[in-house]
Amino acid sequence: MKRRYDFSKGVRGKFHSPNAVFRLPVYLDKKIETFLAAKADANGMELSDLVNDLLNKEIVIMKDMTAQRWNTAATKLDLARAYLEMGDTEGAKTILDEIIKDESDEKHGHVRLRKAKNQ
């Protein structure tokens, strides 16, 4: 490596493209890639199109689940607040414990649902 480089003849921004779109590479596990590539071929699709379709469907499911979970949790939080305002700390604690349990059950349920769909 040189100690100094001469940039006096360099052109600023020569390779700059303000509208450039950079796509990050995504690397799939070999088993997943093989499975999805076979499905894509069977459906006459490109692998990237199939993966994007699957991910878009997953995003819709995740958004629906998140919205439902937050609505339920918000209702339960309101109820817990009401219990606290009435001085019923045990009732509020029970409701808050339910929220925590629901969160854990939902995660396990989501995993079971995914496993069932993939069998």
C-alpha cells in the first residue's frame, strides 16, 4: 500500500447514483432452499417470487395476531386499572398475570400452528 495517493484528478460523485436501490442478499438454509426451489419449479415461479409471497402472507398473519393481542391486552389493562382504582390489588395482579400468561401461550400456539401447517 502506498503512503500517499494522488486524488487531484479524481471526479467527485462519478459513481454516485441518487436513485440507486441496493438489495441485500438473503441466504437460506440449504434444506429450506432445496424445498422452496422445488415448490417454485413445480409452480413455474422464480424462487425469490415464492419466498416473497410466503413472507408477505406471514407478515399479514403477524399483523393480525399483533392487533388482536394488543386489543385483548389493552382491555385487560383497563380492567386491571379499574381494580386498582377500587383498591383491589389482588384482582389487578390476577389480570396482569393473565396478560403475561396469554403472551407466553400465544408464542407457543404460534409455534404449534406453524408446525401443524408444515406437516
